Amino acid sequence: MPYGSILADTVQTSTAATAPVFRDGNSTEIGRLAKSWVDYSTSSSTVRGSFNVSSVTKNSTGQMTAYFTTAFSDSYYSCPSGWNRTDGTSGGYGMATLTCQRNATNVYILHLFYNGTYYDADYLSFSIVK
């Protein structure tokens, strides 16, 4: 195996409920794994794939709540996200204009169209990085 490589079936931290930390050769933190993610179909209201998401509720047009299977210790996290629309309108693929209202047990997602109205993309994806 080349120097600097790891071959493993499982990576586990010694502290419960913490994600592994990736460090460079100087022990500077350079990244972490996503603590939660979901790929959600707004048109059929179904979760197409997820990790640490127990369910997603569509509250209204462009407004969804994703509930975490295991709650976080606080609401200090980021939620990068993206969307796509498959009917050929509104530019097809791209980054969403989203607001994530965060707390430890769920995240409330507001998807806004360019004119400020709430909008349903066909598919919405986001991850939680902490």
C-alpha cells in the first residue's frame, strides 16, 4: 500500500456522537464527513436517499422540514444544498436560493425563486456539515 493510504472497512472515533476529523501532515483540520444528508423529491414527497434523516415533511410550496434520526448537540452547522428541475424550465440544474432555519432536531428549508416567491424544485438535496 502506498505511503499515506488507508485501507479499512470501518473508521470509528473514540468519542461517541462525533464525526471523524481529517488532518494534514501538520495536524491542521482539513475536513469532516457529512453528519446528515438527504435527496428529496418534492413532486412525489419521497426521500430518495438519506443518512441521519428520519423523515421530510413538505409544509407548503417551497417549504420543507427534515427531521434528524439522531439529534445534534446544538444548531451550529451549515447546510449546503442544491436543486434541479427536470421539466426544462427555470434553467434546469443549479444552486438553490435556500434559507435553512436550523435547530438540533431538524432543519426547516425555504426554497425561493429569483422573484422571492416560494418554489418547488423537482428534487432537493442538502447535507449537514458540522
